[in-house]
Amino acid sequence: MSIIELSAVHKHFATRRRRGLRYEWSVVRAVDAISFAVGKGEIVGYIGPNGAGKSTTVKMLTGILSPSGGRIRVAGLDPVRQRVALARQVGVVFGQRTTLWWDLPLRDSFELLRRLYRVDRAAYRSTIDRLIGLLDLGPLLNTPVRQLSLGQRMRGDLAAALLHRPRILYLDEPTIGLDLVAKAAVRDFLVELNIGQGTTILLTTHDLDDIERLCRRVMVIDHGRLAFDGDLDTLRGRAAVERTVIVDLAEPAPPLSVPGVRVTTVAGRRQSLAVPVGDSAARVVAAVMAEHDVLDIAIREPDIEDVVAQLYRGDRP
């Protein structure tokens, strides 16, 4: 059952540019006839280049922006007309902005949000205790937000977005600027949240490691239009990106000769071979093993960064 539904949604902005003594007006199609649905409990990656329409979509889903056309329903509600009711159903985290009060201790920010959302004190106590434990916020509660590191503030923003137990969580660049340890903590928390509470998560990010580690489904938006909607394996298959066969030989050898395949690296006994799109890795493996003693073979799928870059450029088979 879908908890987020968009049908032929448009968002157009009028812009003006000065030419001499006159202004010329033009229309920018930030979102152009997008349709998709997200089921309850899904974690979906929503990715695209800067200016593709990602943030505009999220703002329409939260009711901050009104669509120019089409239909949106989130948790059965119209985000614009029923924005107050919807606010109790969703949480939002913007990686480059904070919802916390800059000069207040983290604990006081949480208490203010509890009052804004009118969360029962007993329910709040149960929720905040769990979030403090999962996000390791205990030592930070009496620290003013302005004194927190970026990773600490991000964990605080995640807790703040979840105090009212939303059914849906929108994340816009939630791991931007974080070190590897902080990123791992945030990712582990999101998995726990999704599995433990069934929270639906829509994730927009430029960190494609987030997508690979968290999302089974990914949507790619470019120039306001949905370029792809499916799983990661299908996404890899849509782009003209080579796979790599890595061969460990029993003895060092000159670059291997396999018709239609090029050797990209030779390092002692290890060689890497680029397999063209549509060719069979099994054929390459069989050809190598027929001519050489092989200790080990591995097949590396294309990096998701390369795949998405191909889609952005429109280089599709």
C-alpha cells in the first residue's frame, strides 16, 4: 500500500533576466510531469545532479511548495491544504540546515520541539530515551548546539525529526561532511529505524555509498523528469558501463589476450580485464582458464557512481 503518491506533478517557476533596459521572463520547469509511488516501510533513494528537481520535490511533499499541476498525496493527505495535519506524520532532515536552536543546549531544543508537536510527556520520554541510546547523544544533551561538531549536530537533527514518531522521514544529504565513523553510525541508525518501526524513508543524496548501503530501490531525476525507477542491479544494466574481471594467475604473464576484451592493469600475477557491455564474463573466464593456470577470479560490477554519471549524460544503450 502506497504512503506517498505523485501523479503527473509539475512545478514551474517564472524567472526574469535583464537585457539592456528591459526584462525578459521565462519559465523554468523544476519538476516536469513526475509520477511515482512509495510503499509503506520502503527506503528509496532519490538522486540526481544539482538543479535536477530533488529538493523541489521534497518541498512539495512537505507542503512548503504548491505544485503547479498534478496530484500529491502523503499519508492520505494533501500536503498543501492539510499541512498542519501532515506535519505530525513526517520528519525532515536537511543536512546543510538545522532545526535545532543554535544557542540552546540540545536537551532544551528537544523539549521545545516536544511542545511544538504537542507530544505527550510520557510518550516523549520513551521516544527520546530510545533515540539518545541509538544515536549516542547522552554526553551531548547539555551542550549548546553551536558547540557541536557537524556529525554530532546531524545526530541531534535526526533525533529532533523523530521525536513525534513520524511515519515518513525525508532526508536531504543526511551524511554531508561527516567522517566515516559518523556516516556508519547514521546509516546503522536508519536501518534500525526502518526495520524496528517500519518508517518510510525518502533519501536524497550525492553520497552514492548511502544509496548502496541503504536502498533497494532508487529513482534518478534529471532536468525535472524521472529518468529511472528500479533496483540497483537494473540501474547498472541500463548504463553502458564495463564490468571488470580480476584474474590471479599462478605465474606472472604478459597481458592476457582475449578477443573483444582489453587488459586495464597488470600487477605481478594479477590482471584486470574490461568486459564490454553485453559481453559474457563467463566467456572471458573460460578463455583465460583454457590458456593459463588460475588461482582466483573475481568479477567486479560497475561502480554506482559511473552508472549514474552515464544516466546524467544520457549515454544509454
